[in-house]
Amino acid sequence: ALINMRPTENGVGLGYSGINSGKKVLKVDMRKDGVERIKQEIKNAVVFIENFKPGRAFKLGIGHEDLVKINPKLIYCSITGYPPNHPLSQKSAHDLNILSLSGYLDQQSRLGELSALPPLLLADIFTAYHTSLRMLSSLLNEKEGEHLQISMFEAFQEAMLFSNYPQVKLKKDFSPNDYVMSGKLPCYCLYKSKDGGIVTVAALEKPLWIDFCHHLNHEDWVEQQFNPKLTQIVAEEMRKHNRFDWLQAELDFCVTPVLSINE
């Protein structure tokens, strides 16, 4: 699906081109000689990754048992939407489905940002890094012929641990005021700038916040770092400054302009 996803150049998605730049790409037709082509490549492969719907690789004849017969040292990795013991284990899943079931979109909706979907495929990205770590671990420990089973749901649940675990432990769904990174607190927020742009303040540690307050001559803010009532007051002050004012070398308290990709 990513091959022709817009925007395209010469019929090929630019996102696909960026991800696969410098790689050897071999396209096969699974309805013809694709399976045999894959088996030929497997003879000299180190790792094989498949993300078919559960059971599909087995039906095609390229399951774990099929390929380790050809290459006993092969690290075989199956990526699925959900773990084998999950009620949805046989269902397909895309990034957005995982975000909806993991608690991520629920938290986003509580912050009033449901209409703005993440511009990154977060579950896909975390799954890719998780897969890489698992594969490298197997290779370093010389676990030849191992079958790694990785689900996007579990990989993203691990990524969500920092925010999800406290809510599970306390048996309470967080509100924006409970969650430090909600964008509601003055020390961790986005603010409009004088020149019509946006500025990020991420002064979570107390020394950073103190330096920020000192720079703006507002010592009265120091003890209100996590007071949501202060956020609007800080916003009024931030509108007096241009975005790039905060990139001066002597300013080092985690305040930066929001830039476009081309900027």
C-alpha cells in the first residue's frame, strides 16, 4: 500500500522511496513463482520478517518450519497486530487500530485533540524498533533458527508504559490536569509567538523552569510550575517574543521555536 501512497514521483510514493533508499528491492508474484523465489533468497539470508495475517505464511509454504529447513540458522520474525493469546489475534490491524486500543487515542481525546491524528505511524515505528532489538538480541546470543513472534499491540503497550501504568495502578483514567505532558501546564506547553508562530516550552526540571522565569523577570512564577491557572498568563508573556528569540546561545532552558520541515 505504501508503494503508491501520495505524494508520488513517477508513480512511486515518496515516503516509500525514502524508507527504501539504498536497499535492494525484489518484487515477487505469490500467485506464480514468488514462493520459490523467496526460498532461493532464504538460503543466504540471516533474518526473515513477515507480517502476513496470522496463518497466511504457513498456508503459502513460507512459515517458520518451511524456511528453517532450507536455512537452519535463519532468524524468523512474525509481526502481527495482536499477540497469539489476544481475543483479536486473528484480526488484521493498522497503526490507527493499535493507537485506538492501547489507550493512546483515549488520552488524546481527553486533551481535546482527537481530530488531529498523529502525523507519524507511531505503532509501526515502535514495532520496527522493538523488532530490531529482538532480532539483534537473537543474533548476539547466537539463537539460530529462532522464531520471534512480535505484535504491534504489545510493542506499543511497552512504549505507553510511562503514562499507562500509573493509570492502571491507581485504577483511574487521567484527566489533562493529572498528566504532566498534557499541554495544560505552564512548564510543558505550546505558546503563540509575536510573529504568529509557535514556541515550545519544555522546562520540566525545576532548575530549567527557574532559569526561564528569571529570564522573563517573573520570580513570582517559580513556585507555580505545575499550576494550570498560570498557563494563560505565561501565554500572554510569550506573545511578546518572536520564535527565533529563543535560539540565542545563552538561553538554555528547553524553549525552542516550532519549525516546519523545510525550515
